[in-house]
Amino acid sequence: MLSSLRTMWHIFKHLFQKAETVQYPEQMPYLAPRYRGRIVLTRDPDGEERCVACNLCAAACPVDCIALQKDTRDDGTWYPEFFRINFSRCIMCGMCEEACPTYAIQLTPDFEMCEYDRQNMVYEKEHLLIDGVGKYPDYNFYRVSGLQTATKDKGEAINEELPIDTKSLMP
Amino acid sequence: MFEWGPIMLAMGILIFGVAGAAFLTWWERRLLGFWQDRYGPNRIGPFGVGQVVADMIKLLLKDDWVPPFADRMVFVFAPTAIVVAMMMGFAVVPFSPGIQIIDVNIGLLFFLGMTSLAVYSVLLGGLASNNKYALLGGLRSASQMVSYEVFMGLSLMGIVMMTGSFSLVEIVKAQENVWFCFSQALGLIVFVIAGIAESHRLPFDLPEAEHELTAGFHTEYGGMKFAMFMLGEYLGLMLISAMIVTLFFGGWMGPSLIIFEINWLPPVAWFTIKIIFVINFFVLLRAAIPRPRYDQLMSLGWKVMLPITLFNLVITGAVLLWLQEGGL
């Protein structure tokens, strides 16, 4: 009986305490830069698509929400013909970002992606592709990879040495 | 004093009762929110009052569905019974001198009878649903209400002895000097607890205990029929509060009548203020007190409340007799 009255008094005192509630749409919560939200495809500093359609993100995805098709450019580099993420399945785990060898796929601090139509949750490449570089401003895959492209030959990449001439005896 | 015609007054009570019950749903949720360090409904309209309208629209537009296995007639009748019974209970409440539908000389008994009728609603609703959870809820509520009925009535007999009348107007007038909450403190405690159990509000809402019976007797109800149950519950809350004010806290009489002899608020205002205080107290009980187990509820009723009530009756009778003999 006495403990009940005590409880009631304690509860009553809460009338004068500030509510813990965050008034969400008016009062936005802080989201860390590394927050795992909506997925984007970034471009390299030259404005080209970073994605090389290697399919590693689709393989890493635990819920199989990523679908893409490889195509080849004239200079032999790969790019995704289509790139599709079904956000109604996506669990924002970030595995695709970890798997990506070119920093193309990245997660952003944005989670407000409600739709009235379920079909609208499926994002195509034009929805995913952004004009920026995302979290890695200077990174350009084709500048560091050994692949021969239209703009550079073998051995011209950053940190790369000229290929060894196996037919020569010189060191 | 403007004399209200009984029919007009009845219409007024009907409208104010329904509107008040709807308003109470919002008020209670808001208060509970504050006491639990959150806001409660605060989105629609000023302070979220529009929530009432939104809820009403939602309930009105819902599919009016009767489960195929239910006893159709009784199923539809049950929710209306509680509203009718509670509304009838308001007939004898003296809101202020002159504002009362009817002043019968057995007003107190009429009120007790009407609150007892409400048990039919719950019991029939549980039976007609043809669902095991609803049936268990109905059974529980029947036994809970019947056993709390006993000392709910008995706790008021002390007041009747002191007043010498069952008329509620007489009871209010007898509190002109001292409210009965002092002389009948035990009766007040018992009546409050029994009143909560009778209107099955939260600390004693075992008939609809969500954790074990889904929603108890109104498991199968939805839409307006469910809304009628809720309306009945809130009407019951208001009726019990009105009775507590009338019986123990001097009804329409403000404290100014005693201390300053200046009537600076109309009697209806005092009555309303007191009712609001009591309702807030009930909401506080809901926020603070955990729900007892069913056997605890029963043993509290029969092993604690009933002896207290009888003790109160004996003491009251003895003191009255002693005063009659000349006192000191």
C-alpha cells in the first residue's frame, strides 16, 4: 500500500520532467557521415562511372537485392549496362560497400525513402548514380589499376612499375 | 437559478457525455505520455486535440463486421448495454442545485443498480463472441464485478447512515460543513478501489488483460461496436468520478462556501473541477500501479476490502449511536 503511494508520487513527479521524445520531422537526428542508409553509385574525379560491373556487390549482398549486367566499352573497360537495387529488400548492411573494389557503391546518411508504391522502391542506375565522388574524393580506379585503357598504357598507373621484358636478360 | 428542463438536460448529458468520453481518450493518452516522459498524441490540431476527430473518423469508417461464429443478436446488443447503463447512471447525478434530471429518494441505489447492469454488457459480449479469450474475459469480469459490487455498495452505507437518506441531493447537502472524505476516509478508499474495479480501468482491467487474453471480452469487436465499449468504459469512469465527488467531496459545493462565504464560481464549475481532479487521479493510478494477478484481485476484494468496509460500518454506526446518546 505504502509502496504504491510512493510509486504514484514518483510517477506524478515526471509531469515536470522534459519528455525524451525527439520530434522527428521537425527535429532531425544527427546522422554520422558513415551512417548506412540509401545506396548510391559514385563517379571518379574525372566524372566517369566508377563501377566496373564486377558483380562482387551482388555476390556479397545477403538479401540478393542487387542486380546488374556487365557491358564492355570500346577501350575494353567494363561498365554496368543496368544496375538495379531493390530497396524493399535491402537491409542497409553495407556488405556491398565493403566488397566493392573501386569504391563505386557507397552508403549515405539518408533513410527517408518511403514510397506509396512498392515498385518505386526498385532503383535503377539513373536513380543510383550521383555526380560526386562520395567518401573518396581523389580515387580513380583506372589510375591505380594495371589495366591498359584508352588513356594510359601498361605500367603507367600510379605506383606501378614498367612491365618486365621477360625476353631480355637485363635485370 | 435557471431551471433546466429534464429532456434538455438529458440531451445535454448525452452530448457532453459522448463528447467528454471522446475527449477523455485524448486527455488520458496525453497525461500518460507526460507521466512516461513522452508527449502522447500531439500532432493533429492544437495540442493534438484533433486526434479525437481522427480516431472517430477511423472507427466510423471501419468495416462493421460480425464474426460468422458469433451469436449475432447478443453480439450486437452487448456494446449498447454498457453505454445505456452508464448513461442511465447519470440521471441521478446532481450537477448543481437544480441541474439534475431526477432527484429520486433512492438515487444511490439507482446508481449502484445501473453500474451493476454494465456487467451484462461485458459478460454477454464475452459469451456471444464464441471465442475462448472473450469467454474467459467475460467470466473474469463477471466475477470481478459481482464481488466488488458487494463492498462498493457497503462502503457507501456509512454515508447513508450519516445522512439518513439515499437521495444524492440530501447527501451533498449533508456535507455543507465537513466533506465525507474525512469522516468516511475508509469508505472513500474502498469506494475508489471498487469503482476502478467496477469500471474495469487499468490497475484492475483483468477482463481485457492484453498479456494473457488478447483483448478479453472485446477480442472479436471492431469498429463502432468496439468504440461503444470504449465509450461505455469512459462514461463509467466519468460516472464513478462524479459519484466520488458527490458522495465524498461535497458535490457542487466549492471550498469557498466554507472558508470565505463568497461563491466566486458557479456550482457546476466546482463540480467539473472536482471531477477533473478525480479523473486525473484515476489516470495517475493507471500510469503508476501494475496490474495484479487475478487471484490477488479476488483475495484483495474478499480478504481485505470487505473486512475494512464492515469495520467502517461498525465504527460509523457506533459513533452515530454515541452521538445520538448525547456524545461527550
